[in-house]
Amino acid sequence: MPTSKELAAPQVPSRLLQVGDMVCHAQYGQGRVLRLLGNGQYFVHFFSDRVNQYCRADDLRYYLPDGRLIAAAQPRTRWQRYAGWREARPRGAEALPPGPEGEWAALRILEAMRTGVVGERVELYTTGRQLEMERLEEDLGRLPEGGARVFLGDYGAGKTHMLECLEAKALGANCLTARIALNSKDTSPSNPQRVYRALMLNLIYPGHSGKDGLWPLFLEARRRGLVSWWLERQNFHAYLSPALYFFNRYLDNLEACSDPQADRELDRQEGAVRHLLDWLEGQEAQELTGDFNRYLGRIFPGAPSAWRFPALKDYRTFGHIYTYILSAIARLARQAGYAGLVLLLDEAEMYNILSSRDRNFADQLFGYYAALALGKEAVPGIARFPRGGHPNHRHLPPLYNPEGGKYESGVFCAFAMTMDRGAGWQALQELLPQEVFWELQPLSKGDYRELCSLVIGLYRRAYPQFACGDNAAAAMGQVVYQAIEQGAIDGSRQLLRCILELLDYSRLCRGDIGPYVHEMTSKLHFK
């Protein structure tokens, strides 16, 4: 507890507090800053009473390294920071290039909204999330050393949209990304292989239109001459190294063949390599048996006969196997010129419906992914997790780090979770530092009005002949705000589709838009 003499001592210039800073309060004593809130306050955990309190800057003092106390500076409110952010960066249609190029860009953005995929320039129509967007940019700037982020909020708070923003920013920063929605069956967090399979199935490359798995990464590794590095004994990876070897051998033979279409041996090699990559991505249920290993030896003469791919099982104790592979994929991606690997796990609130046994395995998966991003020293508890399989599985490390020393992951993991009692975010609190948690506050009516205004601006740019009054944004904002309040709209994708549907109906069926809106609002019981 600070003394009255300490609190009354002359103060050096104030300082804006950061997450993790040690502070003191006249009533509650010493504490640590947990979060900088959008309303200009700090959220602080106080040690003496073990309570969390919202505090104004006037009530807090910050400890300098030499023990002196200085005043805490008043942080800008969410709206003050937003005003500066909005002035510094054009929004909506204003940020698009002039002429036909801008019209095509607007059309692409609107089409991404309609289909529910992450399109270009998602930040142009993101409202009320300026603090979060700035933090994401900082996170990606530190990607080589790894990182994590947990978005918390109620249903419909925009957690999925924040993951979409992070995905778009990561792709723009030349990262590989994979975004998945966890559920209790196909991608249950208690089954590591199912989560890994979904990540590989949704792996996206910057500048690529499709989801092509590991093939483009292996192709770039070959182009850059990286295969020999992975085949060196000290760098050998139990899965990626032999897969890269056979992939490279097949392409060598393909390039050397004068008539590839007439070569049956090349067809067999291609089929084997594609099967191998499907299996490595978790897409192939059939294991690579000893017969398949021998088959590889026959169609690729001279291949090392001692290589045996360890099995990839759907066992709940195989979490370390899949982070061992993902950490190697991240290493290969960075060697191939990408900035890193960004993994986004959504819909983690389904954690609540898991059995207690499955929750234990889900906690282990979260622990392994936290270590994948931050290193095993940051999550020492993973050393106690059970490892299943044969000895060749149990002896594999959870992270690929052939040089030893400091682990630089190049992996960023983001989770979106509700704050329900007993949810998975509480397990993550024991695994991740407090500063990675970010609670999303609900958007205001003003935010929804601005969102409608931005979308209308993009719509006008995409369809120059479309006429829409300036007062339409306020009316549409009121409609969608009430729809969200009453649960008629769930999530950002459905919200954007609703706005576009109203605009499309107004453009294509101009005379019927009034009755259409009246019918829609009456069915939703709007007041």
C-alpha cells in the first residue's frame, strides 16, 4: 500500500499507462493494468483484495523502475482516438482510386460482402473498431517473434468480423492464413487432427484465389532451392522433409520427360505425391502403410529406404504432433518469402457443450496452440500433457526448432470466444498473458449509421446510376440496429448482406422498396 507521503510527493510528467504496468491506488493499493478501455479508463487488477476495478487516470500512479511514482496520463477516449484515425485515413469510397479502377474495386468489395468471404480493403467499412485495428497492425508487425490475441464478447459483438479484418490484414502483409470455425463434431477442439485438417483445408496464400493446401508452398520451396536444407540431418523433419523430397523428385522427373502425357510412370508418381500431400494435410483418411512406403521406393528409385512416415491419427492425445507440423510449415513459409502463418479459430464458444473429458483435451489443444505462437517457455504446462501413439510419436517435440535456442515461431494465433461462465476463454487465461485478451464492446447506433453510410458510398461508386438520398443511411442504420437488438441479424456477414439486400431491392425494384421495408420491419416486430 503506498503511503500518503508517496502519493503526495512531487510528480514528474505523467505517462500514458500500458497493459502490464504496475500502478497504485489510494484505496486499493498496488495493482497491474489489465486493459485500456475505450471510454478513457483503465481496467486494473489489485493484489490486496484480488479485485478488478475500472479506474480513472486521476486515481492511479505509475511506478518507475527506480521506485518513484508518476501520474497516469488520461487516455484518449474511443471516440477521440477514432476521430484522429478517421481523419488520417480515408474511409469507404473515398479511399478507392478514381475512374473505372475504383468502380471495379467497389464491385469486388460488394461481391465479397454478398458471398460472406474476406474481400479486399475490409478496413474501409469497419466502424467502431479503430483501437482494435491499430492493435492488429502492431501484432502483425511483431509476427516473426510470434503472437496471440483473444477477442471476447457477447454473441453478435463482431468477433468474427475482427477475425476477418485480421485475415485481410495478414494477407495484405504477405502472410499465409487459415480461418476456421470450431464445432462439436467436424472441428472439435478436443480432436487435434480435425482442427489441423480444417486449417489445412482453409489455408490461403497472398495473391491466390483458391485454397490449394501445401502444394504452392512446396512449389515455392523448390523454386528457392530449399529442399536440400530440409534434408540435412540436423534440420530433418519427420513429416515435411521426406514429403519435400518426393515432391521435388516428381517435379525433377516431370521436367526431364520429353512427353509427360505419355509417361505412365510419371502418372503413378504424381498420384503418389498428391496422395502424400493430401495425407499430410489431414485430408486422406487412409494411413500411409508400409506397403505405400515400399511403393514410393519402387516408383522413386534411390529413395532412402529407412524413411517411414509416422502415422497421423485422430487421437485426442496427438496435439503435439500437429503443432510440430504447423511450426515446420511456418518455418518453411518464412524461408519461402512469406511473413509468417496466421491461424484464426472462431466459434470457440461451443466449448460449453463439450463433456468434462473433452474439455480437458480442448484445454490441451489451446495450450499447444499458445505454445505454437509464443514458444513452450511461455506455456510451460504443455510438458505435463499426455502424448499418445508409439514411441516415434511420443518422442517428437511439440515445436520444430532445429537450431535450438530461442524459438521464433512466425505464427500468430487468434481466438474468438464469448465470455460465458465456464467457457474456453477461462482456460486460455491460464495459458496466455493477460494483455492478449481484448473485450469487444457492442457497436452503437452511430456506428451502424456510419456503416450504412460507408456501404452506400461503395454502392454508389459501383453503380454510378444508382440514386440514394443522404438520409437513407440513418434510416437503414436504425433498421439494422433494431434487427440486431432483437436477434434477427446474427453476426457481421448477415448484417452486411441485409444492407446490400435493401440497396439491391431499392436499385432493382425501386417502386416496391417502401412496402418491402414495411413488410420486413413488421415481421420483425419493430417498434
